Amino acid sequence: MNPWNSAAAEQQLQRTRRDFLLSSASGVGAAGLGALLSGDGLLGPQMAVADDAMGGAAASPLAPQSSHFPGKAKACIFIFMAGAPSQLDLFDPKPKLMELHGQKMPESLLKGVRFAFLKPDTATLMAPTERKWQRHGECGMELSDLLPHIGQCADDICLIRSLHSEQFNHHPGQLLMQCGRAQFGLPVMGSWLTYGLGSESQNLPGYVVLTAGRGSSGGATLWQSGFLPSTYSGVLFRSQGEPVLNLANPDGLPPSLQRKGLDVLREVNSRKFATMHDPEISSRIASYELAFRMQAAAPELIDLSGETPQTLEMYGVDRKDPSGGGRGSGGSSTYSTFARNCLLARRMVERGVRFIQIMHGNGAAGAWDAHSGLKANHEKLSKQVDRPIAGLLKDLKRRGLLEETIVVFATEFGRTPGSQGSNGRDHHPYGFSIWMAGGGIKGGMIHGATDEIGFHAEEHPHYVTDVHATILHQLGLDHRTMQVPGHKRLEMDFGEPIHEILA
């Protein structure tokens, strides 16, 4: 509906109260629906609306909200490796695969299985022959030699080796991991959390996206708010220049004049909301006000001059990209950019940001998409991410923040045990690994397992949405009530919290 169209406005005003509350366009974020559901303890915040047509005081749509029950965590840092790293070369050692290296893939495993590019008739099993596996921490967690720094944090990590899905192409798989379904127009995890809980930060977005490299095939669809109001979309912070585009005032515009202009906009938008009841108008009001406050908060956030040299060294902020470039290099400063993003994530948690999404990708498919040359690809990319991620975990822990912050390391799927091209692996959704740490997640444990060659998730298999349900649960939200009228979710979309890994 065009909110400026008079005929459409008249039609909107003639709707019954029931039609209005149940409509997916108007009812999703409207104040009445939010109040009713919040009052029942079912869903999220009450949307911000002006209390009269002249633009009186209004609550922020990102104001902190009560959870359904006490949660162990207050924030989530979701680190996403676009392109899909190989679990068989990083997280899931398979001695049997070493024995069978070079043999034809068993036909029993190939029935009813689809691959993106792999040719089952000619594919042979490929072991990570160049890798050494080392035990780390008191728990003895076995990880590849590509992850020495993350290995130092093994006692804080819960490694889940039994994720599975049915999506074997990048964009659908990335949507599934972020939204719970491989479909456009659905809210991502960060949107659900900020919708349900708001944000403890007054001067920064509740949901921030940080990227390193040239991006992923999913692009901005991976931080969309879908059918929720746009207030709950992820806000992309840039690694260079202004952290957010068009945030700074033009030359010659004093803050006092800008404030007067915002007051006028607020009044006009509030009048329009009183007529149209369009939640996007409330989002517009909130966005203008947040941008005004961010003009001071964002530059302070990205200024790392107050961090100690030891902290910068721990993250590897000053690292230079090695010469050579090529696929997987991600540009001229991916090493330092990714490290800086991890440090910024800690600073955002300190400032009350609810959900921080760190994207690591390169090119249309993703940096880790090694259909050939996997050895060189993974060696380079592991060096980019291993030290900064470990630095983030250590820094959160020493500051007492890891107990209330869930850190997730995830991707869209894994890689095949069968070889492709020159030392490569194809897409593999049937059994792969992710890990979680902090926020009431048990550390120093391995949960689930794939079969002896790493093909299928066999022990404690978990569909991707179980990860979503676990995150929501740890932040105090009942995952089965995180929906809105007019937008039904499939039973699989809900998932179930993985109770075995909860402290």
C-alpha cells in the first residue's frame, strides 16, 4: 500500500479492528498488536508511536524489553564464514577417511543425494593429508593445525559436529542459516532478537553488521528485517571512512539547525502515522533520531586509540595482508579489517548492542568456496580469522563479558569427503560443524558426530534452526512464540534448543 495515496488511506481507515490487527502489512509492528502480544508474554516490544498527532513523546522501538524468562545471555556475536569452510580440514578429524583416501565414494552414500558440481561416478574420497590434528585445553578438543589460536580457547568452546540441512547452494544455504528458511522476505536472527528484546544501547543500532572481504552471494538479504519493520534490519558499518553512509552533517549545517529540522520531520511523520498507522513511519522517526545520536557515538566507537598495544596485538589489528592477492585474499586489507571488526564487536557489546554480525566473505560465492586449491585457500583464510576470533574470546572472557555474550562461528554448509577438481571439495549440507561459546553454553565439549568419513550427521543430528532456537532460548525468548499473525512458520522453522550443551 502506498501510504500517500488517498484512496488507499481511506480503505485502510475503513478496516475493522480485527482486520487491522491481523494484517501482515499493518499489524506486524503496530503499537496495538505489540502491546497485546507483549502483555501476554508472547512477542517483543511495543512499537514506538507518537502519543498525539502533534508528535508527543514516544518510546523508542529499540527500547529494552522484558524477556519471556530470565536468559543467560544479553547479546550475541554471530561470526559467519561465507562460502563454507571444510569441517574435514578444520573441525572434524576422520581417521577412516585417511585410510580410504583415493578410493571411490561408496554408492550407498550417494542414493538420493544431490551435489552442486561433484560427479558421483568419478569422485574419490579425499583425506586432508596435509593437516595435523592437535588436542587442546583440559578438554582435549581435537582441532586442525590451521586453528592454533582458537585451539587455545577450546575449554570455552562447544563444538557441534552434527549440523545438517538440505540446501546445497550458497545463497539458499546462507538464507537458511540466517532466517531459518531458504526464502526471501523473512526476518534474520538479529532482527528477531532486537524485535523481541530491543537494545540496551541508546546511541547505536541494536543490530550491527561488520564485513571483511568483498561480500557473499547473499548480500544484504542476510541482514534483512523481512516482514518486521525496517527498524530491526541490520545496520552495515563500513571499515573505512564514515562508519555509516551519510551520517555526518554537510559542511555549514550546525547541530542546532539539524535538531530543529528533525523536530519538524518528527511532527510531520507523527501526523502521518496518526492517519495511516503504517509501522514504517515509526521506523522512519526512530531512524532519524538514532542517526542524530550516532553522530557522536559512532566515531567514538570506531576510535581504537584508547585500546592498549597488547589488546591490538592480541586481535592482530595491525597485520598486513601478504603479497600475492588472488582468490581468498579478499582485497588489500582483509587481515586487519577482520581483526578490527572482532575488536569492534567487543566494544559494541560493552555499549549495549544486542546483535553483532561479522561477515567474512570474498566474491559472489564466498572466500571459503574451495572447489579446487583447498589447501592454499584454507591456509590463507584461517590465518585471516584464527587469531582475531581467539582474541575476541579471550578479551570477552577477561572482561567478564563472555558469560553474558553468545559467540557463534557458523557457515551455510560444509564440504564433501569426495574430491573435486585439483584438491577441492564440493558443497555439503548433510553433515557439518559449527561452534558456540559463552552465554551459558557449556565449554570444552564436543556435541554430535558425523559418520566415519564425515558424510552424514549421525549422532545427535541438528537441523540449522536448532541453533536459532538455542540462541533465542539463551537470551530468554520462547522460540515458538517468535512469530506474528499472518506469517506462519513451518514446524522445522522453529527448531529446538540444544539442551545438552546448556550449562
